[in-house]
Amino acid sequence: MQGEELTAVAGSGEYLTFTLGREEYAIDILKVQEIRGYEAPTRIAGAPEFIKGVINLRGTIVPIVDLRIRFRLGEPVYDQFTVVIILNIGRRVVGVVVDGVSDVIQLGSDNLRPAPEFGAALDTRYLLGLGTVAERMIIVVDIEALMSSQDMALMDAAAA
């Protein structure tokens, strides 16, 4: 993404930060509906491994995606710190499992840099960039692009 596009997309926004393993990630706070403790979802036969299943959230069936599995960050451990971030993306509600939620931060063009190019070694199309706050390096994820991607197969019904 070019510098001016990055500023337009991610300029002066609030982001919810969360952890996956030792890394800290951020997503646009406006996509977040709520944060819940982890409860084991109902498995769906034939679903990809990263789709843990579904939960019933006040009458809405919500698919649950484990981002640690999706990003291939090792075997997830579910404990008292594990949370599900409920997202509103388009007209669809989706939950993502993360190791823990950190805080809400403000990122602007002065502390957000484009994601480096890794060639074919690493897929960066779902990254808005890298943010820096004090001594923290935060990976800013384009959660809408990730959840809408073809390999996720979650948003087809919402787009129709």
C-alpha cells in the first residue's frame, strides 16, 4: 500500500489491541461489537480447522475464527485470558478468538508505517501496517479484508 493510501485508510483512528502469542495486533475499533470470555463453540463438520464452530449470541448464530490457527502461530491454549472479539463486518457478525485484549490506542500517520514487502514468503495483504506506540511494535490488521477473503468463506452470504 502506498504512503498516501495508508494515511487515508489508517489515519488518526482508534484501534483495539490484542495478543496472539508474543505479538501484539490491532484492529479498527469501529468493527468491534463486544468482547466476551471464551466459551467452547459448537463444531461444524467439514469446516476449516481455524473455524472453531459457532455460538448463539442473543439469537444470532456467530461463526468463531481462531486467529492463532488462521495465522499459523502454533497450537492455541484456551485459558481464563482467552477472549472472543465479536466483530460487525459488512452485514455479518463474526467472532475471533485471541489470547487476550490489551487496550485501545490512537494511531495516526506519524506512528503507522506500511507493512514491509516479504515477497511470497509471507502474505501481507491483510496488514494495514506496523504501528509504534512508545516501545511497542503493533501489527495493524485489515480485519475486514481478512474476514472477507475467499479462503475464509465467511462473507459470501453477506455479499449476496
